[in-house]
Amino acid sequence: MAKFGWAKTALILLSTSLLLIGCKSQTTGTGTQAKQQGLLAEEAIKPYGLYTELCKDGSAVGCRKLATIYFEGKVVEKNEKKAATLYQKACAGGDEKACVTLGYMYEYGRGVDHNHSRSFELYSQLCESGSGIGCVNLGRLYEIARGVEWDLTKAVSLYVEACEGGYGPGCVEAGKKYGRGFGVEMDKSISFEYYKKGCDSLYPLSCSVVSYLYKTGIGVDKDPNKVKIYDQKACSLGLELKCPGFKLFN
């Protein structure tokens, strides 16, 4: 009986030791995890301080990046009104991306009241300064009659302007309109040329469309070799669905 009593006591002590070790490991793990999370939070907040100082010093880029932090709300509490104010400051300082985002905010009422006229004004200024995205956004306003009278022909001319300036998305829009005869006379060959210009501007979607046009012979003679070339180019530019072995559903 004593023998079994000692065995029972040893078993209890062993179980208690394992339990204590487990608790210690769990506590240590939790502490390490908390420390790591703290370090990550500390690293995330560093840019906020940097961009705050840069913006105070008059850096348009600093103001725009600080605005984005407030707009996204990942590091500080989300505040779209504060973001809009900072985007305005950055835009006034000549930052193109800030002006584009500010136009978007006025267009959709994010952090500011809806003001399609202001959005139109911002996109117009951007386009006049040679901004491809500004011309495309302005063209879109003409296409959907937002803040301006509907004018599809004007929209197409703006898409063409953006494309000629090397902005790929403008080439895609121009290609669409010539391919379907919207705002201009339908011309499949001109449509093809705009898509090709978009690919030459390193816009992967344009390369994918060029591949399709070579495959189907729309606006250009069929050419299986060109299909492969433009698929490869689209893949190299990041369009995964054109990469060998891509599966839509894994």
C-alpha cells in the first residue's frame, strides 16, 4: 500500500510540475507576443511622426502621406475631414496624387461635402498640367455627365490625350470607345493601336487585350506567336492570369 501511495504522490507532483511549466510557457509566450505587437505598433507610428514634421515644414509629399494615414485609420483614428484638409494642403503644394485623391473625395463626398464642380475643376487642372489620370478622370465625368454636361466625344478626346501622354488606362478607354463606336466612328484597327500603345506604356491589361486581339483577329491579323509574346509581357507586368500554370480556383 505504501508503494502505491508513493506512486500516487509522485504522479501528482509530476502533473503539478507539468501544469506549472505549461503556465509559465503560456505566460512567456503571451508576453513575447505582446512585446512583438508593441514593437510593430511602435514601428507603424514612426512614419506618422515623420510625416507630421515634414508637413509642418511645408513638404507636400509629407502632407499627402499624413493625410493617407488619417484617411485609412490604421495607425491613428480614422478622420476623413482631417485627411481632406491635409490633401488640400498637399494639392496646393503641387502634389499630383493629393489633387487626384482630393478630386475623388469631392466627387464622392468623403470627408467633404459632395461638390462635383470642385471635382471637375481639380481634374481639369490636373489634365491641363499633363496628368494622365487627371485627363481620364475628367473624361469619365464627361462620359457619365457628373458635374458637367454629357459629352462622349469630349470624353474620348481626353482618353486619347491621356494615352498619347503615356498613361495606359487612357489607352484602354480609347481602345474601348473605338472598338465599340462610342463617341467616335467604330474602327477596330484604331482600337487595336490604342490597346497596343497601352501595352507599350507597360499597362498589363492592355497587353492582355492585345494578346486576345491577335488570337481572335479583331482589328489585326491573327498571330499565335504574338499571342504568346503579349501573354508573357502581361505576366511579366504582374497580370497573374496570363502566367503559365495560373489556376482561377486552387
